[in-house]
Amino acid sequence: MYPRLCTLLLFILFLQSYRVGGQTAEEPAADTAYVTNPASYVDPFLGTAPLTDPAFIGYTPPKDWRVWAGLTYPGSSLPNAMVQLSPITEYGSGAGYEYEDSTIIGFTHTNKGHWNLCNVPVLPLSGGAEYPYASRFDKATEAASPAFYGVTLTDYGVEVRLTSTLRTGYHAYTFADPTDRRLLFDLGRANNRVRDWAIAQEGEDRLSGYQDMGGEQVYFYAILSTPIRQLERSEGDDRGYAVVDLGEGGAEVSMTIGLSFTSTENARQNLEEVGDRSFDQVRQDGVDTWNQLLGKVAVAGGSERERRIFYSSLYRTFLWPALRGDANDGFDYYTKPSLWDTYRNKLVLLSMLRPQVAGDVIQSMIALGEEDGFMPTFFHGDHAAPFIANAYAQGVRNFDLDRAYELLINNAYKEGGTRPYISEYIAQGYVPEPVVENPNTETKAAAGVSKTLEYALDDYSLAQLARARDDDEHYRDLLARAGNYRNVFDPATHFMRGRLASGDWVTPFDSEYPYYEYMYREANAWQLSFYVPHDMPGLVELYGGPAPFESKLDSLFTLPWNPEHIARNISSFIGQYCHGNQPDHEAPYAYYAIGKPEKSQALIDRILSDFYAVGEDERALCGMDDAGEMSAWYVFAAAGLYPLSPADNEYLISLPVFERVRWQVGDTALVVERAGEERTLNTAELNGSPLQKEYFLPHADLQKGGKLLLRTTR
């Protein structure tokens, strides 16, 4: 009894320490009018700084090991654009930009934050610059905001200003020495291996070329404001590059670069997006675009810090997936979303606030799926299913539902596609783990527990589409399979645990040990044992009822992390709970399943307060943003709604950190208003009436608009 009593006392102290949540450091703003210029609150540097405090990380990182935190970029982009024009300080470092660095080696035109892209690097040269080209810069000269990045290259004496359209980068340079004006096209480098590249002069002031990454080509077409004196190519060093000599002339030089993933001619046509607009006009139009999108979630009240993190997070949510279609295509093709991470929340926001883009993304995935007969996925799981089910339930219709459904059915039933081990999963009801002697964190195996849990969620999600299409046979079968999570729940230990093909449990078993791909994907047993977002009542029943479920959940957040357990992308803990990686991001909401939202609220408030804008400069995140999932978690949690099970198309209600949040969805708006400063939810009333389902708001009611009044109590 003594350990359990200690755990309970620790948790009570924890709840008392974080009752006020995100308002511990600052008083709420006196002015409670809605923010009218949300782009002004965006800090693109958020997520670019490193995590350095071992106490916060949870362990002491090995020497010269940068924890995978943030990995965002500060450059210019429009929402879901083809072009992300951003500085590079180090290739092979996620987004290519690390806040602590003092040297810039180029400005690239594509980005994501996943160790890829960073294409078509350009760097202005002056001051007798020589190979290897790089310039120091003063942080005081660096600035970033939506659709803008600026810096002064100290060694070269060049002031750089960058902005962009959907498919075009716009560079503006001011040379301190107008007698030495050169541009480096560092085309032998990118975050992907460059297999081939080319550049050619087109007329007196134009350039065209490409980078070939092996299977993907990025083409460009550039127009300069001054004639080209000479184009020199070099391939004799450790990489190939070209230097464009502009000779002597005016101090001001501008360049627009159109991109295309199809051809240089399409890249040239994409340049027409700029037209006759000046740099400042393009930048202002970009700000206006962002204000229009970010303004769809308007907040009132809260602290300056909370507004800054909120709109920076909402901004980051809409940078990926990225446009790949050209202006002359007649259809906006997009990249695959980062489904393993972003199906949870970010893609729900995409369908809510940019439904046309969501439909185009799905249709782009269908086009990819036609190549092999399976709906594509990303990294792990089959999470196109919850994305498409949620989008369709929200009313997104600009995609071929019949073909999407057929491809998803293939995923769920056929070998050779998106779901590894699908035959074993169907036959045994779980993905078995092979026998592995002395596994360690780096062991690569089946990740059978994670796959089983994720496939069960995917089956549930696909069942919702089957029901919508009156496919009763698949609906019943998939809904039954949605309960397969029970097959990896060990009733003796109350953990989701790996099983062998024989049915035996994986032994030995250490619930605290993290793995990258053995039993669990980037997690340990604690972090996956509450992951059944589509059937939380069933999970509570497995644990033996509310009391044992609550006790186990309390332990998740109080059992200390072992600092000897080191994994690069598993960091920033509350007990065993890891907010620095995605697999357990639903767990803080799990107390709702036993009618104790106040316990969830205490955790949510602590995470919002302490796990974003981390460090001395408040520009680190507790973990990798993963194409916006970390940011989207903040947006939903801070705004008081969370899509616990996306395919169910409803939102779990919590208390926003703001006094009011206005959600503009389509032509209507719903205001979520917090009545009282306490942090315990008492009642929720929609347009004066109690909710039909306690703590849950259906998306259909969100679309109708009105007011959701949240009353609090001490």
C-alpha cells in the first residue's frame, strides 16, 4: 500500500501546483477584444532552438548530440505552399537551420523539417568571398515573420530580405560593396543526396536549371534585376556549384525564382505569380493571406505569451503538406501528409479551416495510390483512414470517395501494400513480434504492439466510411477488428505488451524501456498502454473499471523517467508520459473516460505552460514538431477542443487558456466562452442547452455556430 499512497500524494501535490496552468507567469490581458492581426503574433523562430537542460529533457544527451526538438525553419512561406524560402546553417539537420549557429551557408527554397528537401540553395557573395562559401551573421540583424525573413551577412556585407508566393521565391539584396556582386547557386547540395544538377543562362538576366535527387527533380527559373556578367561552374571540389558574377552596378539587386517539380518551362510560368508586384507588395499580400487564415480562430484574452505561442502554432500547422502542382495544371497536387503524426489533430484543422485543400490533398493521395492499388501512408500505420473519414464527415467532397474507399479497403485486406503483417493481423488479431535475443532501443523488428493498436484505430475509422457508404459487410467486420487492441493487453501486468506468434507474451519485459521498432514504435509500454482513442470505455473495462484505470493512469504521470533510458526523439517527460513525441499525445485526456476532467485539465495546463516556448530565448519546443503535429496539439488544447478520435468527428471539451475563442468554420462561427477563472470544468451549454453527450461537441454543432459556454468551479 505504501508505494500506491506515495503515488497518490505526489499526484495531489502535482494537481495543486498547476491549477492555474498557462497563466502562472503573467496576468491575463485586460483588453479582451479579439486579436485582429494574428500574423503579428507569429514567431517563425519558435522551434528552431535546441533543448539543453538535462532535467527537462529527462536525461543527459551524449556529447555533441542535439536532441530532436522543434526542427522547424524560420523562412518565408504561404499556407501549404510549394516554396519555403529559408536560411541554412547546416545540412542534414532536420530543417537545415539551427538557432544557436552563427554562420549561414545558403537560402533554400523547399523545407519541411524531416531531413529532406532544402533544394536550390542560393547565397549572395561579396567582399572577396572564396570557397568554401559561408558567412557569419549577427543575431541582432535577423528577423522573421509570416512571408518574410531578413538578415545581414556580416562577412559579405550583404543585407538579405526574402519573401515568397505559392511557387516563387523573391530575394532582395543590398550590397555594401557594389563592385563585387555575385550569387552562389550551391546546386550540389540539399538535405537529400543530389545525384545530378544543371544551370544555364537564358538571355542577359535569366537562369534555369534543376536538382536531381534520384526519383525527384526540382526545376527552377530565375529572373534578376541586373544583367549577368558571367556564369562559372565548378565540379572539382567536394560538391558541385555555380557562381553567377553580376559585375559592378547598383547596390540593390533582386531576383525571383519560380519552382516546379515538372519542368523548367513550368517553373518559368510559375514566376507569373509575382507579376509586376514589388517586394513589399508581395510581402504584404503574404501577410494578408496569413491574417485571413489565422483569423479563422480568433482569441480574446490570455497573456501576450499565450497569444504568441498560439498563433505561432496555428501558423506552423499550415506549412505542410506542400503544394506540388503547377499554375497550369488545372489541379493543385500536394505532397503526402505526415500521416503517422498529423492524423491526430493537424489534418483535422486542415479539413476544418481549408476544406478545399484537404480534398485536394486526398485526391493527390488517390493519384499516388493508383500506381500500386493501395492508398499511401507515411512512416507507420494506415492513417489515411482516419484523415479521410474525418474529412468526409466534416463535409469535404472534392475528392473521389469511391476510389479512396477502394484503395483503403485494399490497405486493410491485401498483402503487399500499406499495412505490413496484414495477414498475421487478420488471422491472429494482432501483429506478432519475432523472437529477439537481448533487444535494445535500436532493435528493428515488427513494432507489433504499436501496429496492432494503430491498425485497430484505422479499422474503426474505415468502418465509419463503410457505414457512410452502406457497406454493411465491411462495416461489421472492420468494427469487430477495431477491438483487436484487446489482444495485446496483458491482464496480469495491465500493459499493452508484445506477443509472439505462439500467443505467448514477449519475455523478459521491462515496461519502462523505450524502443524505436521493437514491440513499440518510438515509445515504451507506459506510453502506449492508454492508446485506444476510439474506444476509451472498452479500455477502462480492460483495466477492471474506473478505480484501477485511474490508479494506473496516475502512475503514468508520476513514475519518474529513468535517465539511463536515452532515445534521441523521446524526451520531455511528466513521469513516464512523453510530450516530446507523438505516440502518447492522447493520454492527458484519458481522465475524461472516468469522469474526471479536472485531472486532465491540470495536465493540459501544465503542458501548455511549460512544454512550449522552452528555454532562455523561449524558442525551443519539447520535441520535434513533426510537420505541425506538436503545434496543432497546442492549438486545440489552448482553444478548448480536441479531436480525440478523428473519425468520430467530435471534439472533447476542455477549458481554453483564453476568455473566448471564435471558430470560423465555413460561413458560421462558434464562440467558446469561459465563464470564470477557475480551471475545473463544471458545465457546458451549447446555445443555452446542455450538451447531448457530456464533454463532447459534435462537429455538426460546431458548423451550426452560436455559443459554447463553459462554466468553471473551484
